[in-house]
Amino acid sequence: MSPRFTSMLVLAFAVTATLFAPLARAADPEPPKATTPAPAAEKAEKAEPAAADAPAEAPMSASEAAALKEAEEAAPKENKDALVADAEAGGSPVELPGVTYYGIGARYRAIIVPKFMMNLFGDGGRTVVAHGFGPEFTIRKNAFEYNLSAWFASYAMDPTPFKASSDDRNAWEIVQSKIKILYLTADFVWSQDFSPEFAFNYGVGAGFGLVWGDLRRNQAYPGSPSANDSTGEGYVPCIAQNTPVEQSAFCGTDNTHYAGYTEPNWANGGSKPIIFPWLALQTGLRYKPHRNFIARLDAGFGTSGFFLGLGADYGL
């Protein structure tokens, strides 16, 4: 068995309007002056000149102009005060510029390691779905947030034929995974708001995972004449070295991968990693219907494959 098999296997497997108040100035007409009655003819003669001689509206005084300017300058502040009042209202989802928001909650992620990714490094394999979940803590300001999380994922895989692409048909093994990873990660996410409630997220994720659990390997041989040498379909586990005897070419003595053999980790001279990196590009949607509730739909791709996820946080 080629020694590069295990490292290739592990790599293959483990690898989102300012409001202005209208201003108006109303001038009360001066009360009419008391005059002595005049004959009707005299009133008629004076009526037309009075209309013609009516004075034009007096220009705005300096004090009035200053008052108008002060009112216009105060309008944006009044609008901002109204926005603050709205954001501080009981259930408003509005987030103010320059204010830091915190949240605590939980996440779930389905990590999909597709068969074609395994086939980049080896033959056989199958699509694996690893289910991950854990708590998270969010820090958000000016439409940018950090999502810090410690979450657990199980990379369980049923017994499956696998071998390195460069190895011949005698190298097929039946592999079973019970690997588990505790990830410590941080997501760095920007938001494009559609409204105070809805936003489009995009960003990156980074961190590492602590790996443990068994990776079992057992030499295999074709269990029937119809066994597929290209995919490993139809191959079955060898009982022991040179057993069955007629399959000694497959169940050889070149390794000890029999009877529940488990791959050692780096500390014990094996190829199973102790630490695995988490690097991802991600996007998704953010929904905040209430000041104290935030939900997310996440999707991305990284060193561990594709993932889809959900997050829910309580705003502190």
C-alpha cells in the first residue's frame, strides 16, 4: 500500500428622506383705522387709487431670515432624533450608524463532501454529509459583523471502497470513518441592506478544527466476478492476511490493514491529522424582524467542502 494513500484520503474526506417641516410666515393685517363716513361718490373716486397705491409686501427682516435658517438647520437633527427614537423603541429592528450590537445564539451547518471531490485524490468513495452545530456570539457595527463560534461536526461514513488513484486494483480497501471535529471559527461578514429587516450577507470564514475519532481501514478483494475495478463496487473486506487463500494477491502481507485496523494520527506516526484548517467563502441572507431576534441562512464553500447553514441569535 502506497504510504501517500492515507494523507490523500484524509485530505479528500475532510476537505453570503430627511424630513423638512414647511415654514410659512403669516402677517396679520393691520386693523382698519377709524375714518369719518364719506359720501358714496367720494368713496368711489378713492377706491381705485387706494388699490393702486397699496404698498408691496415688506421684505423679510434680518431677524426673520436668521430664524428661518436656524429652523432649516435644525430639521436634520430633528429627523435624526426621530430615527434614534424609532431605533430605541421596544421592538424596532433599526440599527444606528456607529452603534455596536451584540447577539448570542446557535448555528447548524450541513457540510457536504461530494464524491467528485474525493475522486480528485482517489478512486471510490461516496458523498458524505457532516452535520455540525454549536453556540455563536456576534458583534455587529455599521453593517459588518464578526460571528465567533465553537461548533462540533461528525464526519461519519459507512464502509466504502477507496484507494489512491495511482495504486493498482490490489490496493482497494474498505474504509469506515467515525471522525469528529471541534471547530473554532470566526466569520467576517458584510451586509447589503434591503430594508431594516432584510439584508444580503457576504464574507469569509477562518479557523481550525481539533480532530479525533477512528478511521478504519481493511484490505479488500473482489467478492464476485462482476466487481468493478474502477469504482471498487463489489469489493469485500479480507478476513486476514492471505485469507481467503485464493485472494492472497489482494489480501497480502504488505500491510496490517485487517481486523478493525485504525489509522494512527500524526502524534503516533500515522497520517490522520490532529488539526484541520477551516477556510471558507460564504454568502447568505439575514432577517431581523425584531430588535432582539436575528436569523441567518448561510451557504459557502471551503476546505471541508460545500455547506448550508442556519443561525439564530438573541440581540443583547
